[in-house]
Amino acid sequence: MNLAKLKQQMDLFPDDDNIYLLESITDSAGFFVNNSQLYYLAEDDSNYSYESIETDFLKLQSHIKIHSVTNSSTYRDGYYNSIVYLNSLEESNAESFIKLCIVHAVNQKELSFKDFFYSLISLFQLPSEQAYKNAIGLYGELKFMQYSKDTLNKDISNFWHARGSLSQYDFSNGEMGIEVKTTTTDTRDVSIKHNQIFENENCYLAVVDCSIIENGETIEDLIKKMEADKCGYNSINFSINLEKEKKRVSKRDLKELRFTTKSVKFFDTLKLNPFPVVPDNVNKLKYRLDLSDSKPLTQYEELKLLERF
């Protein structure tokens, strides 16, 4: 069974909304075509609830009722799980998709259907390193908002990425900004873009110190807690930005990457600048800044700072 053979078979069937069998892998799983799209279908032996998740490359639908396969009597009526390959079969990932589906069909007991889907996303959907960094950054920004509201009684979510892609800081009210850095290591250094942090006297740095542990909270857990809070996080700006940021993170990291927060600290950037004078011939200066010896704001100073928003 190979890509070329499946493509030839797909061309034989009309786009008439019916499901046609292309090739059986086992008695309960195989490749199908529906309206010129390639499907991997397997009987739902996990009794999932219905769910639909779509990415740029793949679409998962769990626990869907299939009444009949037009050109096969082998597959009985019942509930199935499906993964649709949304890209062109000329694309380089198609061959890998087919091979991995075959391996999964033969070894379904080793990996659940949904875990298999998330594994495919991590392979095909996003550069894994960047998606991982995006997940850590998103968790830190959400945790900063939760800390500000729960500890300092200030809902700052409406100021999150206030100017969209034009935002210079993570949080801004037009007069001052707060840039959030999230660390997951034992070191106290953070990544700095010099001009962004130090060209404005009204910029503050917030550092969310986290650990990644097996029994921590996921990003999805944190989002659910925030959405359940009837007294905050209810602006249109927050809701739109949250959906944007979630798309920059893999579905697996949203659900499975688990954190615990050790501290949230604020720093006045006027007291941090290691390069008060940058030569004219130096541009886009980036570096790691060690904050071990830097004094954070007191909680009272944090509160006075957020009152300015």
C-alpha cells in the first residue's frame, strides 16, 4: 500500500458526499475517500464523545456515526474515529501520514486514536521547538494576568496585546508597558531585546518563574479557570487574542504540558539597563540578562504600578 496507489484509486470515485473504501488495513481500520479527501477511519472502541479539531494539515472527528460505506459491506454501521488529510497529496508529508496510519491501525492498543492524532500534529503542524516556546510564553502571560487579578485585584487582560501585531509590549495602556518573560529553568536570566525594553522609561518587566512537572496545571486548565471567573477576563480584546495565541501552540502542548508557578516578580527597567549607551553602529541588540542580583518591586509597588492601568 503506497501513496501512488491510493491517489490512483481516489481518482476513480465521484465527489458525491459518499464514503468509499480505498484500502483496508485491518478489519476495523482503513483508508477511505470522501469528496476527494483522504480519510483514515477506525472503529471507535474507546467510546469517545464527539469532538472535532482542525489544523492546517489535519482534521480529527471522533465518535462519528457511519451508516454505510458505498463500495464495501465489510465495515458495519457504527461509530468511527477519523483523521482527514487536508493538504494536497503532492505535499511531502502525505507519504509519512499514510505510513504512520498503517502502523497505528496494526498497533491500536499501544496508542489511543486521539494520542495518535496529537502525535501527527507534533510532526506535521508546527516547528516543535517554536510551538513549545509559544506554549511556555502563553502560560506565563496568562499566569501573569491571573496573579494581577487574584493577588493585586487588577484585571489587566483588556490591555493584553492591545494593538495586535503592532504591540510593542505584552501589556500596554498607551503610556506605559509591561513585558512578560517566562522562565522554566533554575537560572535567573531572561532573553532581552534591548531597544524594546530600554528605549522607553515607562516600561516594566514581569518575570513568571515556572517549573514543568507531571502533576501541574495545563494551559487548558488555566484557561478554563479564567473563563469560569465571572468577574474578569471578559473583554473582546482578551477573547480574540486568546484564540490567536492558542493557534500558535500545538494542541498537544495545550492539553499535556503541565506547569507549576514558583513566583511572579516585577522589575523597573530603569534600574536594570546594562548598556546605558549603545553605539550607533549596533542594531537589534539581543542578549540574556541575569536578574539574580536585581531587586524586584515590593507587592505594594506592584499594586501602585497596576493602578496606573
